[in-house]
Amino acid sequence: MKLNNLTHNNRKQYPSRILQFGEGNFLRAFADWMVHKMNQQTDFNSGIDVVQPLPSGMVNMLNEQDGLYHVCLKGIKQGEPVQEYELIECINQGINPYTDFEQYQKAILNPELRFVISNTTEAGIAFDANDSLDMQPQNSFPGKVAAMLYQRFKAFHGAPEKGLIFFTCELIDRNGDMLKKYVLQHATNWQLGETFISWVNLHCAFCNTLVDRIVPGFPKDTIQEIHADLGYEDQLVVVGEYFHTWVIEATSWVQKEFPAIDAGLQVKFVQDMTRYREEKVRVLNGAHTGSFAVSLLYGLETVRESIENLEVGRFMKEMIYDEVLKGLNGNETELQAFAAKILERFYNPYIKHQWTSIALNALSKWETRCLPSLIDYKANTGALPQKIVFSLAALISYYKGEVEGQSYSLTDDQVHLDFFNQLWAETNNSPEEVFELTQKALAYKQLWKMDLNEVEGLAQAVSSYIYLIEQVGMKKAIKAVLGKKQPFKKAA
């Protein structure tokens, strides 16, 4: 039987105190799972209205199941293999503001609304000068937030308690600060007034956060047996690992309103999350994004397959231990222990983490997660980090969209796809043209936010690896970089 309120008619009902931008697998297995736990273990008593941030999405599927779905956690618990299902009951409705703006308006003017949770991808928190206050809705997430807050400010006459607390889960540095910056920029451009800007500054909290849980997503390969175990037909089942951490940079009054610690969750409220972010983004996310193209071009489908592969697994470990950790501040022994714990999670036999899911919007992810490690390694040692350089070459090769005559689909911003498609269309794979392609790719400031040709020796190194990958294939090309280190020549 299908999962919905009719078949599960004893669900609990909670007032909608949370507005969530993003309906994807991660938030449902992470933030929404946590809200469910807080409702069970504390008096949090909060339901969620989920807003689809783009015209296409999954809120129709959410509404077909009345917001109900299961989270399946798999892994090792107290030394034993465990698989547990949890029915999540805290989502009240899914909203598509592009097709039902009136419903969206009701949600943002809900007097009980207190929190906003978001995961609109790394590219989601960006300023769009074309947004205007009268759009229904605005194009960008910051534009939507600026308009939402202004409407609440007017509707509730600037009441302090009607401000909102934002937990931004996008994997960009200082995500809450960035969202607030763009919201205030819209407020200034739209001439919303100093009184409104003061209300935002005083009565809204934009929390920088760091999220960590591996979420492979929908288990399509085993869904029939899962349905049999559940006794329901649930098209929104989401699989995740047991491990979870949420680091939130916030003041004490925010912590009091969000009782995650009281619910026994691994949530840390801190004054400065810089160290936590750099370690997690560069090691865990960097290992994923830095290895996905290598793995897919090699012919491997999952993270576990890669870490267990003699060559790709060695590549991943050398990239992290020999290169990424060199750019991080901190005790070397502690950093190596942290990296070991991260890599250990990749061996989880119960998590089938597909590289194709990690490959989504991979260009901006590489810029955020891997490029800082390349730049810092070069600055600290004077040498190029060979595994990270090879990762960049594999990334550019992957965006050719075909390997050994077989094409595959790419999912990224269309402007980036068009750029790399044009580059590869103009290249005949001669060494000279591959070098020219590399120079153009590295000069793409819209993506890298700098001209990477200015990094000494990088264009030649990346070009050489791209040419090698194109000529002999990934299985042979990767052998050229394993164990390869340039001698440290400490930068002056």
C-alpha cells in the first residue's frame, strides 16, 4: 500500500514553525530527520513546510505521500552491522512557489514561523541583480529571502519576535554571512528603508553551519525488498549513514530555541566554526569531489568500490594524506586521525554512494572543495600537489561528456556545460590543442574566480595529464601519478 495519511492515519501533527528551501535527499535524511528526533525527545513541537527552490523538483512527490517518508540508516553501531528505518512525520506540506504563489505567501506570513533551513547547492547563495521585489517569486534564493523578510516586517509591524533564524546548509564558506550580505544588498537596491535593515540586523539570525552525513539517496537497486520490509510503497525512502554532525555558529539564544543537543544529536554550537569547516570540506568533501571524475573515468560506480580499488584507493589516500592535510592548520597527528576516520567511513558496506550523485554540479564543488587545497599546498611548499592536479585534469576530461566513444549525461549550470562543450568541440587531442584547451579552461574566471594560469606550472601539468588520459585511458593514466611527489621547495 502507498504511504500517505490514509494508510498511516495515526501520524502526529505539528505547527509549521520551519520553512525549508530544498526538498532533496540530503535535507530529508539530515535536517528533517533531526527535527523528527527533536519532536520525539523534546518539546520542540515543530513541523516543516518545504519550498521547492527551482521550477522543477520533487514537492509533488512529497505531497502525494503527505510529507511522509522513511530514512534508512545503515552502518556499524556498537560494533555490529545495523539497518534501521525511521518514519519521518514532521513535513506538513510541499510548496512550489512557481505554480502556487498564494500558498507560498501563506507559508512565509505564518505567524508561528521561526526557522528557515536551506540547501540550494553551492551555487544557490548568489546575488541576482535581475531580482525585484514584485517578482512572484524572485529568481535567486537571497532574493526570495529578502522579499520574504520584508513582507513579514510589514505584516507584523516590525515585531521583534517575528524575525527568523536561518540555518544555511550550502557547502560554501560562511554560508550564513553570505546569505545575509546578499539579502541586505537587495534591501538597499530595492530601497526598503533603514528601519527594515535594522530589524533584519537585530532580530534575524543568519547562522553559518557545517553539515556532515553521507547520504547516497534513493535505494533504487533494493527498493522492492525495502518496500516489503516497510509494508508501504514509499517512493521517497532515503538512505544515509549513522554518522552525523552539524556544527552551528550561533549565539546562546539560538541554541536555547533549537534543542538538538537535548535530543542527543551530534550538534555543536560554537563561536567560530572555521577549523571545523576547513577540515570537513577539504577532507571529506574534497576526497569525494577530487576523486569522482577519476573513479567514473576508471569505470567505478561507488565510493566503496573506489576506496577498495588498489589504484584509485591509493590515489584517494595519497591525495588526502600527502596533499590536502598539508594545507590545513593544526596538529599533524590529530589531522591524520581525522582523515583516517573520514576514509574509514568510505568502507561502509551498507552504503552504496554513487559517484554520479557526487558528480552533480561538480565544477562549483571542485572550486569550493579542492581548489583551496591546491592553492595552499603551492603556497606552503612551492610545489604542485600532483594528485590534486591530476584530479583537475580528470575533471576537465570528464566534462567532455564521453569516454572511449560512450557518451554520458552531465548535470551542471548550463553556462558551464556550454563552455566546456565548446572547448572540447574545438580540440582534436593533439598536444598543442590540449594545452590550448587547458589554458582556456584555467582562465575561466566565472568558475574559478581567478585565472589559474597564474599558478606557476599548473597549465603545463594539467595539460600533460589531460593528454595522457585522452591517449591511454584512466586505468593506465592513473599509474603516472601514484607515489609521485615533487620535492618541497618552500616558497619564499
